[in-house]
Amino acid sequence: MLQDALSVRFYQRITDALVDQWNRGYRTDELRLYLDGYLAAMRHADAVEPFQIHRIEEEAIRFLHDGSNFAVPQPEPEPDYY
């Protein structure tokens, strides 16, 4: 679980971006590449401590593998009254 405010902010940004990319038509393999690039950029920029980046990665992968995060709610069909 992420405790640091900065780590939580980065996690929220990446998960929002993953959902946005999903809605644009990208799928799991492509989202994983996107996540890998994002994490590599964080490591290169020394944005947060390496152990925090590792925790963000674990949480983001868990988010990515949970299909309910990408499910689009379907409207309920209206019943036909005769």
C-alpha cells in the first residue's frame, strides 16, 4: 500500500493514463509497455526513491490485471411493456 503523498499522486496519474489509453483502444500488452516506459522515466528522473517506484509498479500491475478497472458500465435495457 502506498503511503507517501507523492507516490500516491504518481500512482493516480499512471492509472488514469492506463484507463484513458484503454478507452482509446490500446490493450493489455500495449498498456504494459506504456507502464514500463512511465516507470523507466521515473527512475531516470529520480522522481521518488527506488523502493517507492517498485511499490508503484506493483500496485499499477495489480491495477492493470484487474479487469473491473477497465469495464464500461452497460445501460440497463428498458423493459417492454405491452
